[in-house]
Amino acid sequence: TDYDMPVMDGWKFCMELRNIKGAEDIPVIMVTSRDSESDKKRAQLLGLSGYLNKPFTKDTLKKVIKDALVEVNDKKEKKELLKYVSKDVIQTGSDAQSDKPQERFATMLFSDICSFTPLCERLTPNDVVELLNKYFDLMIDILQSNKAIVDKLIGDAIVARFVSGNRTEDALNAAKASHQMLDALKIFNTENKEQIHIRVGINSGYVTIGNIGSKKHRLDYTMIGDNVNTTQRLESCAPKDGCLISSSTY
């Protein structure tokens, strides 16, 4: 796209494109004679894949297009990878590959479905998977909207952590996520034949985060420690469709 155009200029065009569902990830290269630093910064804020000043050669344009497509493919791969590993593995990159786990202060949230075994005995395996996937989609959306990192899914359980570095904000986001999960579950149960009830536990404290497992075969970037175990115990003691938090989180 050009910068200066009739009816709608290049900036307006880019903003409209980002608001169209399914088109927000299309790479955009702006070609323009404008060369000010403020225009270039604006291009970065809009997430443009390229900002090309006129005049330019065909080879330069080809290179910018190639770089834009590589960037898009990288984003798609990372988005797909996030379905299988926790977000901080992608963000920390080489740190996640380190042999040295780190001690960090975190707020942890555990949730578990009540009486899940009888549910599995009553339903077919396909029905269980379909119900769980719908439930997980809903709950993980809520957790991520409250800045949680989903550590793992264990059967019907969700393990998440809040590690922004701001302890107060992390504790508050965990509590907000819990409230929203329980509220959303009420609506979920009105829309599905099978009723799901959950317990939630929240705790704050120091944990060890890093690669745990076999270096030769399988590693899991996760958290361990007494505070992790305490969170699980809080969840198991929480009331049905309720949340139990520790004094440290409070």
C-alpha cells in the first residue's frame, strides 16, 4: 500500500485491515516518499512488515517481501507451538534451554473438575474429549486474558502461574481469573447437557521454574516446590464451584 491515497490513506487502511477478523495477520508493506522518523515509528506501532522509501529497486522490494513472509511464517509457527508448550518457553528462548532452573516468586492457580472419574465412566471416550476441549477452550481464554501462563493440563486439571514480577498484580489477576472461571462455568452448564463443577486453589510464593525431566528423552519446562504442592492441596480442599486462596495470596 501507498502512504498518500484518496478516500483512505495508508495508515487508515492498515488500521481497518487489523480490525477485520482473519485479515489481522496479513503482512503489510508501505511504500512512500515520506521518510521522517515519526512516520517510521508509526509504522512500527501499526506492526507493518516493511516500510519502503521511494524510489526503490525491484531487488529491494523482493527482499522486503521475502523478509515479511519469513516473519509471518515465524509467527504462525510460534502460535502453533504455544498449543504444546507454555508461553514463557517461547518468550525466554535460550533461557528455557538452560540447565539451571531459576527460583521465582509466583502466584499459582490450580483447578480441577469434581467427580471426573464417574463422568468418564458414564460417557464415551469421544464425548469426554469433546466436553473437555470445550471446557479448556473457555477456561484458558479466561486465564490468558488475565495474564496467566498455562503451565500444563493434567487430565482434567489446569495448572497456571502468574509471574509478571509484580506480586500484587499477579495475586489480583489470579483471583479475578478464578471469579471469571466460576461465572463462565454457570453459563457453560446451561449450554451443555453434561454439568461440570470445579474447585480452584490459589497460592503465592517462591517456586523453582526450569527444565524438569530426562535430558536424553523428554523435558518439561515447569515449576516445582513446596508452594506448588500447597496450591494443589488448597484446590483439593476448596468447596465445589468455589475458590480457596492462601494467606500469602490474600
